[in-house]
Amino acid sequence: MNLPYYPGCTLKTHAKNFEDSAMKVMEKLGYPLQEMKNWVCCGTVFSMTSDDLMLQLGAVRNLLRAEEQNLNELIILCSMCYNTLKRAKQFITEDEENLNKVNDLMYKENIRYKGTVDIHHLLSILRDRVTFDAIKEKVKKPLSSLKIGCYYGCFLVRPKEFAIDDFEDPSIIEDLLTSLGADSIEFPYRLECCGAYQTVTKKDVTAMRTYEIINSARRAGCEAIVTSCPLCAFNLDQRQKETAEKFVEFEHIPVFYFTELMSIALGCGWDKNWTKLHNVNPEPLLKEKGLI
């Protein structure tokens, strides 16, 4: 059974390794992802202004197009896209006036959004539909020698009404990695913000956040970090260059998407093209552990 999938922009460019690895593992698990047609950018981030209807149009247009394609749900990998679409849906479906205004703004679509599309993050699908027990049974190359720190950031667990797990003490990524045989290690900064879009104009801010988050993981014994957010992955991986220039004692650490590690564990392998999208080359660690 194919699962309807909304990719968003970054998974077609800088996070192509995230999409490719997800496609592989979901095919392996018997739940192949089928990309929806005619999707557009979700708007990237949910507006904090209660009357900002224009910024909801990108997100709602995707939900509208899903309805046009008779899809009753969308599976999302990117944590930012998940958060934006989930909150936009609530914003207009729980307020009839907002719903009518947004539909009026999209009058050229010739169809009105009804609010019938459910939104799920892939991690929730793996936990609730595929189940971690079923994943464990399909593991061919356990990650038993790998000590991984799970980084959640903001968008998976904030605000709490949209969190895919306990918003104060989530364990969904740790539970997934445990099913893959990894030594999953909690560290104090796993829920801290990475600096988000400060990375565009204030690299020093994200360099400091990267330093604090990665040092927290290092002190806990982590050899690598895993995440589900392309922006978090960019800040924690790509900004290590600036972090090392700012802090001479800083030690680099690989940053993975959870689907990349799933691909290794489930026997789908590691694609050399993924390595090119990592600032800190993860291959030496993977070879050291006998995983590639």
C-alpha cells in the first residue's frame, strides 16, 4: 500500500539524502512512499501572527491539492513542513471565518478546502503503523556498535498540542534506534533550539548553538547525532566549520538523518551520493564500526 507523501523543497535539494534513504527504507518495509502531485512550498514556517492569512496559503494549497487527488492523509519527513502544515490546518479548520477567508483568497483554485486531510510525520507512521517491533525483525545489520545522540530540536515537539511524542521527554527517535540495535544516548541539549534561521544573518549565533549542542552530546558519550529536520541538520553539520574556527578545542561529529541509519540497518546500504551532502564525512565512523 502506497503512502501519500509530501516532500517539501529542501528534500529535493540539500536534503536529498533524507528523501532517498526514506524512499528505500519504506519500500523495504512494505510501505512505499508515493509523492503527491503538484505540491508547492509549505511556507517554511508557521506565522506567529494570529491574523496572518496570507502566510497560510502555501500550506493550505497543498492540503487542498491533496483533497483534489482524493488523498485522506499526507506523510511528511521534514519536521518544519510537518509543523507548518499541521498548525495551518488547525488554524483554518477550527475557525470558520478563517477557513472562508482562505478559501476566498484561493478562489481561482475552483475548489474549496474542506479540512479532510490528516497529517503525519514519518516517525509517527514508523511507530504506530509499521511498529518498531516489526522494524526490529527486519534488521540485517544491527547498529550495535554505534553510540547515537537523538536531537529533536523544536518542530517535532513544540507546541505540545502538535508534538509527535511527549513534548518534555520524547523517546520516539531513541525507541526507533533501539529497534535498529543502536546504543541510543540521551543528552541534555537534545530539545534545545539549533538557532534556526539565525543561520542566514547571524552565523555566530548558530555556531555557538552548534558548539553547545554538540559538546553536550560529546560529554554524554555520543559518537554521532541523528535528527529529522533539514534545518537542524544544516546548522549542526554545516555550521561545524564556523564552530571550529570560533572554538579551537571543538571536535567534529557526524550528523545523520534517521532514515540513513535505517537504510544501513535494514540492508539497503549507504549511498556514496549521501556522503557528498554531509559537511562532516560520516564514512570513517561507519567503516570503523563495520557498517559499510
